[in-house]
Amino acid sequence: MYLNGFFSDWQEKGGVSIFYSEINKSCIRLGIKTAISNPQLLSNTDAISIWDNYEKEPYLRRRCYLKEL
């Protein structure tokens, strides 16, 4: 699954719900059982909550550390 987004005038109008609903229907129709999503910030609870109705497990975790030089 790849990064997606909407122009600001289209945000908060249900477009994301329609997008993921259609992706879900296509995956079921094609027999797809596994997907890897793009990186998501843990603080972005809306992006993470999309997966609440699916069996899921962390596949890859990325972190960024800062060090003053």
C-alpha cells in the first residue's frame, strides 16, 4: 500500500474512507491476504486507526535519533 493524500479542499469530506473501502473490496475480490503499509507516525492516530479492524502486526519499525555535535 502506498502513500496517498488529498488536496486540502477535498480533506475531511470522506474521501479517505471511500479510498480505503474500494481498496478493501479490490483486495477481497483478488484474494489478497497481506499488505504492507507506508511508514506512519505513531502520533498520527487517524492513520493508525484505519487498521483497527484487521489482524495486524508490526513488520518494520523506523526511528530517528538526534545528537548534538
